[in-house]
Amino acid sequence: MACSSCSTGKDGQPRGCKNNGTCGTDGCNKLTVFDWLSNMSLPNGQKPFDCVEVRFKNSRKEFFRNSDNLPLSIGDVVATQSKAGHDVGVVTLTGELVRVQMKRKKVSPEDKTLPKVYRKASQRDIDIWQKCRDREEEIKKRSREIAIALKLEMKLSDVEFQGDGSKATFYYTAEDRVDFRQLIKDMARAFGIRIEMRQIGYRQEAQRLGGIGSCGRELCCSTWLTDFRSVSTASARYQQLALNPQKLAGQCGKLKCCLNYELDVYLEALKDFPPSDSKLLTKKGLAFCQKADIFKETLWFSYKDEPANWHALTKDQVLEILELNKKNQKIDSLEDYAADNVSEEKMAFENVVGQDSLTRFDRPKSKKRRNKKRRKPKPKASSNAK
């Protein structure tokens, strides 16, 4: 971790900031934006942009107006305006990059209804905020028990307290519409706070909770990915991936967002590529396409009567054969074209140590003789009776 509160302690154990994946010093935040304009000074006469970006629990970010011109920098804990009371968050971006982010998220900088930053958080504000955050796990567990008792088909995935502790927002996922009016009454009676229910999708749930993907890295949605594009099985087909739902699905249960990362490259390569269902007419028989390697520009064909015997052809050769077939001309055989593609494979790696065996220093095992030496029978002593 980059911040001091999440670093390793003296005993070698990670200390952690106990913020459910977030960080109070902004050293290892989710969806952190690199401020590449921080070392550049403003032109003469230009005032700094009066809006800042503030991040709350997990991936929730909002824009606030710094109407009092407070000297704010990234990592400052501030008290911000909310619908009732105030909230506490961490400043994640200041300056002109906030204007770019607002334009990207279609938020007008001239909006008069934009909430404002009250002040830098005092120690009392931070103490109340941390006390509320410590209650979240207990309240989440209790609220799930209440939902199960009411037999509601919903999953409460996360709880977020407001900075002043007057309200809690419950994030849930559900397949169908859920009547949670009785749930709100029971939770308000049990916890003594105002309750707000907010339904989110499965991708948003994975974004808030975070985790480690099958690639060994943190989830893209919880670290840098902000927009969720639709992912279809066609993305896997274009990339010639096996349609295995267990491998193609992420932790959210939907198709992985990374299936779209290289899709444009594959679509560009497939523009002048023969279709996968191409059939070649030869004098030896009809040939079908069995496999295609897009980046090597190689296709493997086999005869209808010999499906196990594949012949490698280049993309240009296949296009040439298809043009001849359109003119009702048949080639002699696939072997004539495949023979031109055979090349001697060069050894990419040579053993610099030599051809010595790895077990050359081991003690040789003693071979047991299968045929034991036959003992010669002792001659019997002859006794002559007198």
C-alpha cells in the first residue's frame, strides 16, 4: 500500500486502515485520478477552479463547490453539504482537472444547485465519522437478518453512513421489484436512524465491494473503470474464445468487462479475413475450415472425408482459392498449397549448459543382480564301512 495507515507494521503484519477497502489518507483509494496538472501554475489573472471532487465510501464520488475559497488539496478530509445535515469525505481532485471530470460526467460547472464544501473536517467531525463507520458491519449483519425474517428476495450488499451519523444508505441488489416498506420501519426502529434504500446492479455491487479477479489483479471496475459498456457473447466469438460461462463471467456474475479491451483489434483484423465457414472446392474433394489464427493469418482446412488431417493455408492462399471457385475452377489439392508453407522450425532456445543431465551429480543407484550366484554344492564325504 502507498499510504502510511495501510503499510506494514513493526511485527511484519499489515496494519490496514479498517475502512472496508478505502483509505483515509488517499494513498490507495479506489478510482483515484492522477493530477498531472499539479506542478503547473495558472496563467496571470486566472482564478483557480472553484469546484472539487470528493470521494466517500468505496467508489461514490460527487462534485462540490468551494464557495469560501478554502485552501484544499488532495487528501484533505472535508465536511460537505447534504440533503439533511452534513457528510464527511476525502478530496480526490482539485483544479482544472475537476472541470474535465465534470464535463466527462455531464455535470455543468455553472449549476447553481451544486452542493458546497462547508469546512475542513474538525477532529470532532472525524471522530463521529469513524464511530459511524465502525458500526456499519454490525448494522449490515443485523439488517440482513431482518430481511431474511421478512422473506424478502433481496441482497443487502453494503451500508454507508452519512458523516454526521443521522442517516444510513443501504445498497441492495434484487432480480424483481421488492416491497421494503416494512423493512425500513423495522430497521429505523432497531437502529434509530433515517434509512435510505438504493438499488444497484451487479456490476455496481462488484465495483463497491472490490476484490481480486482471475488475472490476479484488483477488479478493473473498482480501480479505474468508470463506465460499464455492454458485453455480449459475440465479443468472445470474435476472439475465438471457448464459450465457457465459468471462465467468461466475473465476480459480478456477468461477462467480464475485459472481453471488450481487445475487441477492436480483432474486428480490424477480421475485415479482410475469409469467413470461418468458408468451403474450398478441390478435385480431391470438398474442404472445410477447422481453425483460424487471426494474427498469424493462417487457416487450417481438412477434407470432408478426412476431418482429422488438417492443412495450413495462409489468408492470401485461401482468398485466391475462393476467387478460383467463384469462376468454377477447382484446384488440384490442398497439399500443393500447404507444401509451400512448410518451413524448418528454428530453435528459439539453446541449452547453454550443454546436454548434461540434471541428475549428473546424483549418486548412481546400485543395480541389483537379477541372477544370483549359484552356490556350488559341497562334495559329500564318502564313508567306507569296514
